[in-house]
Amino acid sequence: VKLANNSGNMFTSNTSAVLRSGPWVKTNGSWYGQADNITIRNVVLDSNNKWALGVLELYSVRNFRAHNVTLIQGQWNTQWALRGSGRNAKFFDLKVLGAAHLYQDGFHWEGGDCEVNGAFIQSGDDGLAVGCDQVNANPFRDDEPLTSFVACGVRVESCRGAARKGYRAATAPWSGAPNN
């Protein structure tokens, strides 16, 4: 996994997440290819109580695996703890801790397919969210909708939002995105 550099682009800024699957480069019409076959295990990712810092951002991942991973959000952070999209992503024994602020989704998977097997999620807003609304669409996907999402053994504590939330995908939400 590459840590993003600070290029001035909000999607590759190192002030946006503790760990990201970027930087992203579109090759032959696809964002896929730079973040394939990544596994992280037995790790704690901590935003160190920074105000505008997410924890784990995964876009255009393929065959991503996370085993026994803990994400710690800053108390007043305004970002989601985990946000992403991709094909064949799987999470086992995930913990998301510390979020209390409105708009702090704990786990939000926007496109492609994903499985969550065993998780404890604290959230200031939506605990476990799937799909993508038109306002928060991120361009780093191949205009791919959410195709499958499975969650088993997930416990959620949410302060202000829904424990579970599903968005109806926008029609071609990323077609007008930069470099698309």
C-alpha cells in the first residue's frame, strides 16, 4: 500500500487519510491496477485525533484483505473511518473506534463488492453504509455500482445516524469526474 503524496489534489493529499490505496492513475480507461492483492493484518491505524483526517481510504482495490484491523478516529474528525470501493474486498475482525461527530460514517463501501465478517463499529453518523449518494461520489472508480455487499456478525454503535444505511446509486455518478 502506498501512502499518498501531497500533490494539492484532494484525492491524493496526505491530509485526507492515514492510509490510502492511492495515488491513482487512470490507465487504458480504468482506475484499477495499482491497488491489487493487498493484505493488512494485526494493525492499528490511528488518526491521532487530527480534525480532518480519515483513517483508511480504499478506492479501486481488487482482492483487498484486512484481518484483525483496528481503525481509531479522532473525536472531532469530520471524515469517515473507512471508505472505499473495489472488487472482491474482504474484512475479518474489524474494529472502528472513537467516532462521535456528525458525518463520521464508520464503514462506507460505495461500489463493487465487499464482505465483512465480524466487526465492531462505533460511529458518529451511519455505522455501516453501502452505496453512494450523488453528493459524495468519488471519481476513482470505473463508474461501477455496488454489486454485492455481505455483512455477518457486525455490531454497531451509532450516535446520530443509522446503524445501517443503503444509498440508491446515482445514475453514472462519476461520468463527469476529472480525467474521466
